[in-house]
Amino acid sequence: MRNREALQQRGEKVKVDRLLTPTIGIELDIPDVNHADDEVIWTIRRHLARHKVVSIRAQQLTEDQFLAFSRRLGSLVRLPYIRPMQDFPEIIAVLKEEDEVDMGVFGGDWHSDFSFLECPPEISILYSREIPACGGDTVWANMTAACLALPDDLKAFLTGRKAVHVGAPYGVRYAPEPQSRFEGSIRMDRHNPEADAEQAHPAVCRHPERGNEPVLFVNPTYTIRFEGMDEVQSRPILERLYGHATRPEFCCRLNWLPDTIVLWDNRSTIHYAVNDYDGFRRMMWRTTVCSSRPLPAMP
Ligand SMILES: [Fe+2]
């Protein structure tokens, strides 16, 4: 909480309610994002760049209002593989029905959203519409904090190195199959030649809004190897990086309530949807803000 006073002294319209942890995550008290002026939007963006995950509770939005709010954060992107809501092509309904049991869940392994794209999303936004009575949390890890704390040998290994990301077969390994019988469940369109292509990104990127702040940009779902190395050679190093990056001191865990909006800096975090709520329905709306190509961190 030592940052709270400093944040409040800036005279913001957004009341800083609490940090989720000192390392990652902040909850902002915004009465109604439908009436957010430019200063509030700018404040959200600034907290997002610094704290990586921003939670805003108790919001009442229609689909159109959710889109309008999302667009104020940046241009929205239509994502490959996942079929969006029929009448709202920029919204994905992230849904698990109560009778979808003993199976995986969308996002149920550590990942950065769509890191296999040439321009991976900058911001992901989730809005909880229906949540389990208990469970269904999301966990994020701060990949800048993890990067800064890397052992020297891994820092040296990663210098100037690229990692290869791939979305084919689509990395959401535990998503419902395309033939899912659930009308509203996530439906996948696989075999997208453009999105299926391998994509190499710097293993350590620079954050676009925070100078040369480094970001470890690999994740267990989509990163398959380092450029110039095969998967067998790469695997032990990647596993070591993941073990380091997901240490609890780099993470926050959010307990969803209905009507919560959470935004995260998708380029400097990885996240994990905890699949511990079989027997309950969970439904979120999701939008995605596009971005530019990741740039390497400066030496
Ligand atoms: Fe995700």
C-alpha cells in the first residue's frame, strides 16, 4: 500500500482503491465507465502500463456500451480461430456451461493472448456477466518483474534472441471442440493459414509505453522454441523461464464478481484461467485491443 498515497496525490478523478499486490494488479473505483472522460481513460491506461492488470467492479454495460468503452482504449481487433458473438463480431463470449465437466477450459494454461500473431494484442478486456458461486479465478504474472529478476545466465542467453510462437494447432488446447453441442460455448475455426504461420518475436521486448522497460515475451501455450534451436533443445530453457516467471511473488489472483471489468497489458503479462468450477456456468465478454510488432529491448 505504500504507493497508494503517491497515486492519490496526483489529483486523479479515479480513486485508487487498492493494489492487488505490490508487483502486479490494481483495483480502481470508477462509478460508471460509460461516463468516463478522457482523463479517466488516460488514468486507466497509465495504471495499466504500470500495474499491468486493472480491475473495475460493479459496471452495468450493454454489449454496445462495452464495445464503446473498449474502443476508447484503442482499435479493436477481430481474432482468428474463435467465432465471435453473432451480432457483435468484436466481442467473444468466453463461456463454460454448467454441464461442461471433466474437460479443459478456454485459457486454462499460462499464456499471453495470441502471441503468435505478427502484432500480438496490446490489451485484453474481460467483463464478467455470469460467474460461479465459487472458483473461476484468473491469475496473471508480471513478465517485466520476472525479466528484471532473471538469473544472469538466462539474461545472457536471451540477449538478442528470438522465440518462435505458433497458434496451429490452436494453442487453446482445452477449449471445447468445434462440434461442441453447446450453442453458446466457444466455437473454433481452425486451419487458418495466415494465423497458422510461425512467428518469431524477441524473447525480451521493450514495453512500448515504459521506455526501455524489458518484458520476457514467451509463454507455455504458444512458444515452441527459440529461433535457431529445435524444440528439444529449447524445452529445458523454456521450462526454467516459466518456472521462474510464475513464482507467486510475480503474480496476482483475481476473484471475479459479477459485472467486473478487467483489463490487462497483454504484452507484459501471462495469465491462467483456473478451471475449478465444474457444475457452474461462467460467461464473460471479451474484447481485444490491437497493437504493433514487439520490439526488442535495447542492450
Ligand atoms: Fe487468455
